[in-house]
Amino acid sequence: MSCCEWKSTEDTGRGSILYSILNRGSLWPQGCTGAAVAHRRCSCASRRKLVAPQSVIKAACEVLVKTFRFVKSVPCFRGLPAEDQHRLVRNSWAPLLLLGLVQESVDFDTVETQQQPSLLHKILTHDEDRQQRTANETPDPGVPLGDVQSIKMFLVKCRGLTITVKEYAFLKGAILFTPVPELECHEYIHALQREAERALYEHVGTVYRGSACRFGKLRVVLNALRATDPDAVAGLFLRPMTGSSSSSSIDEHVLAMFYER
């Protein structure tokens, strides 16, 4: 999102559920203007990449494979047509990965990516050696700072809730069975989603003696997961490994992990 786009959507963004999760308290830090904060958070100003990509990506892939094992163990999922399974996996892998990172206590740090020299700079300096050195290199472009902050804050908020094993299972079911276009069993899958949410509500009501507060917090988690940007998640945890940012390549890699035993 460009600086101009960020500014134009500032007011409408304040009403979103994800905004309310990540921005509780005062809107701007004391002494900072909206323009200054916009500059810091604008995706044009800063991009981040993992500090220890090999270990973090390995942990993320292990979480995703473990999550897919859980998914394939669900009888209702196994009974779906193969194409519906693929569509559900492609649609839900990113929020399921974030939920798995919370459950497995996987954390990560990022660093600002090195900005590439402009075309004008290359022309003026005639740095042919550097052009030859970088011709075959594909540096990690990183992920916009705002997306990284959103992911990290989401993980922190979820860990503060101390979600139980059963709550994780119901949350995963509600995310997995999110209806998407072109599903052969659309109505059935929608019914499975409602059933997962109802099971979560009943479980919370039993364990917490009808506490609406607990269910409300978990409902906010669900809505935030559904607002997950898969491109940001892929850019942080998969693109450095696949070397490609195309959706088709990411989908192929995700499905390959889905079929791992």
C-alpha cells in the first residue's frame, strides 16, 4: 500500500476488527503526528526480512506439515472431493500457519532489507562490476514493515490468551472450512464451519461457565485470522525458500507439503 493509499484509508481502517486488535490504546504515540507515523508504517518506507531465515523457515515448515497432518485426520475433510480439499488448503494455509506458530511458540526477528541502488545511481556511477555480480542474484525483497508488525502483534495477542488444545482444534476447523468460490460441496462446507464455531462456543460455555468474554476474545482471533494476508505470510516464511513470489509457485509448494507423510 502506498503512502497516499494509507492516508486515504486511515479512517476506514480504524473500524476493522484487525485494527482494533493491533491498535488498542492511544492512536498515535505521544508527540508523534499522524504523518510521521504514516511515514514509518508505510510499506514504501521500510521492508523487513528474517534475521535467521534458515531456522525460522524450517520451524514454520514443520508447523505447517504438522498442521496438515491434523487437517488430514479430520474425517469430514477426508470425505470431501480432492479438488475441494485443494481449494480449502490453498485458502486456509496462511492463517493456519499463524495459528500453528502461536501453538508451537515459534518466534522470529526481522531486519530491514538493504535498498537496491536506483537506476540513476547505476548510470551515474557506471558500476558495471556490481551489475555483473548482482545479475544472477535474487535478494530477498522482504515484507512491508506494517505487515510484519501486524503478524508479530497478532502472535503476541494470541499467546496472551493461553489458548487450550481444544480451542486450537475448533479454531483450526472454523478456519479450514471457510467457504470459497467454486467449491463442489459449498453448502456442506459452510455447515461444517458453523458446526466448528458452535462447538467452540459450547466448549467455552462449559469450561468457563458461560463466560461471553472468553468466547468474544476467541471470536476476535477468528476474525483476525480470516483477515490474514497470505502474500505477507508467504513473503516472510516461504518466498525466501522457494525463490518465487508468484501465487502459483507458492500454491504448488504448499500442496507439496500437504501431501508429505
